[in-house]
Amino acid sequence: MRYLFIGILLILFTSCIDNDNNKNKLENTVTRNDFQKMYPLFTYENNVKDFGAIGDGLIDDTSAIQNAIDSANDFDTIYFPKGKYLVSSTLIINKSNICLKGKEAIIVYKPSKNIYFDANLTQNGTIQKKSICNPLLLIQGKLDPKPYFIENTLSETSKKIILNSDYDYFSKGDLILITQNDYGKQIDLPNKAIKYFREQNFLTKIDLIQNENIYLLENTSIPFYKSIESKIYKLDPVKNVIIYGLSFKILNKDELYSSGIVFDCASESIINDVSIFGASKSSIKVSSSYKINITNSSISDMKDFSQDMGIGIHLSQSHYTFISNCFINQVSHGILLDNGNSHSNIFYNKIIDSRVEGAIALQGKFNYSNNINNNKIYESQIGIIVGGGNNTNYNDGPQNKIISNFISDCNIGIELRNETKDIIVEENKFASILRSDVVLTNLDASYILQ
């Protein structure tokens, strides 16, 4: 008996060491959005049927699946064997280090009513609760609504933040949101005074705290001015979540809204080899999140193409998002960046039949330093659109790049609008464009390198 007890203690001790080692490995791997390096760290597998799921498409499996998620330990995988799993309300992941994996498994979502969740976004420099309606799967962390004001101007290359107080509230590795907004306020620069019309934000991690100063992991690429009351918020994100090999089918009543997978206040997580059919609002939405990787996945058969509906992949106030090798068909926008996104990499995707302006659209408040490269776009109103929506003060840029894309059978290939700044458009190819390959609307052509 004594030796059995000692053996159990050794197993538990070894398990703790393994989990700690996995966390340390993730610090160095997930930041590179590398599925092949992250996935093997999830070693223990729980079968969802062991928690009571049936998988016949008839019996409601919502409670069983949610119980499996809630019962998972660090680096557990929730496995869905072949079957159809009926879900009637939102599944929620509010913990880190979990994987949902399927093999020939379809999660069928039939919401019975509109249920709204709060999402954490900024508006006019303050935290606003914007509703998310009927997501099938919600991966959600927390954002502390208390602002901490920055006492220095952050230049494009600066990583140093000076706070007036409360620096001891923050720690190395914390995810923070930097934001500022003061519509129309004058800024006095060394050579000129300008009026400021931008709400802008940036998500990054704290790399170091030294001598009561905070040093960022990445520089902001844009200035944040002390005179406009730049501030930071602290996030407690859900991180290291993998959704792998699952299909999601949404069966919607006409009067209901629905989304597929929603990340809100999340970081360093992956969607890989996932299919989503039939959402009415967004198939995948990423808001207030950092380093989310969406690869090798398909989206099709959206059910609503009215305003703000039918969006394949929707980014809002998210940074360092990676979208590649996805197939997107029958949508309003294929990929939409609508509000303060930066450093997104959108590569090697194929989008067909986008029914609203912009199969890929950077169209909102100040999207900057995004790369749109080597995508293929067919049968859309406008292939790629950058700049401003319908408001000339909601400009986009600087440093967005549109390079080496192929655009065919569209009304317009690429349109650049409304004060879009310092954009690079190079080596794109066009075929069967009805109106024009590149259109400039209310734009100074000196901003274009083509």
C-alpha cells in the first residue's frame, strides 16, 4: 500500500511538471501560430460520449458537450467521434489550454431564440459592451474596464510606456490594449498642428517592467499621443484553444440571427481544418483578440446578405491575426476588417461569390499594417476594398499592403477610398474585370505605389 501511495504521488508530480513544461513551450510556439508545434502538447483525450453525448442528430447534446468542456483540465482534448451532435444553445469556453477535435463529426446548431452575449470593444476610447447574438461556440476572456492613462507619447517605434501610477498592477506577459480617441481635437506636432479624427488601438504583451516603466513586446507602428489621453486596459484572455477537424452546420429560423465561432478577448489560439455552413451573421468572428490563427478551413452557404450580415471571417479590434488557405463561398464579405485591426496576414485564401462590396474589405476605423497577399478572388462585386466605408473621416492606413493577388470576374478589381494612407499595391493580376482593375475614390494617388 505504501508503495502504491508513493507511485500515485510520483504520477501526480510528473503530470504537474508536464503541464508546466507545456505552458513554457507554448510561450515560444503559439506566438508563431504554428499548429504542428502546438497541437502535440494536448496529450490527454476525453471522448465527448463519455459525458453523455449521443451524436445521432436527434437528441440534444448541448449539456453533455458543455459538461465535457467544463470538466477539462489543462491540455485536455475533447474528442468528437463520427456522428451528428445536436446543439440548441451556445457552447462556451472560458478557460485556457483546451482542444476540441473531431473526426467526421458534425455539430448541428438549432437555436430556438435570440440570446445575446456582451463583447468587449472600445468606442470613443472607452470600453463598450457590444452584443454577440447566438454564437454556436464562444471563446471568451475578460477585459478590465478600468483605464490607466499613459504619461508619454508613443512613437511608431517606441516600446516604452510611462504611467502616472499603478504600474505595479501589471506584470510581464500581461496582454494589454492601448487605445485613444478624441474626435477632432487639435494635436500640436513639431512642424504643424493637425486635427485628429481617428480612434485607434493596439493589442500587445508586456515584455518587461523596469524602473516603473512598461516595455512592450512589439512596437505600435503608429503614434499614440499623450495630448489625446492615450490609455491602456488589461485583458485576462482565454488562450491556447484549438478547434480542429470539426464541421459546424447551422439550421436557422428566418427570424433568428446566428454566428459560428466567436473569439472575444482571446489570444494565441487556432482554428484548423474546420467547416462552417449556414450562419446568418458571421461564420467566424474575432474581436479584441491577439494572434488568432485560422487555416485550412471552409465557409459557405451564408443565409443573410443584408447590411452587417453574411460575413465569412470578421475581424474587429484584433491584432496579428493569421488567415490562410481558407475557402470561402457565398457570402456578403469573405473577410472583413471593420474596426481598428492591425498586423493581420491574409494569405492564399480563395473567395468565390461575395455579394457585397469587397470580397476582402478593410473598411472601418483605422486598419493599419495589414498584409493581403496571394489570395484568389472570383465572381464578386469588388475584389479588394480598402478605406473608410461611407465616412471620409474613418480612414485606413498606413502601411497596408495588397500584393500578388489574383482577381477575376468582378465589377472592380481593387478600390481604394477615403483618405487611405501609405498603401502599397503591387503585382496583382486581373482577368475579366467589367469596370476597372483599380479605382481610386476621394483619394490622392500620391499615396499609391503600384
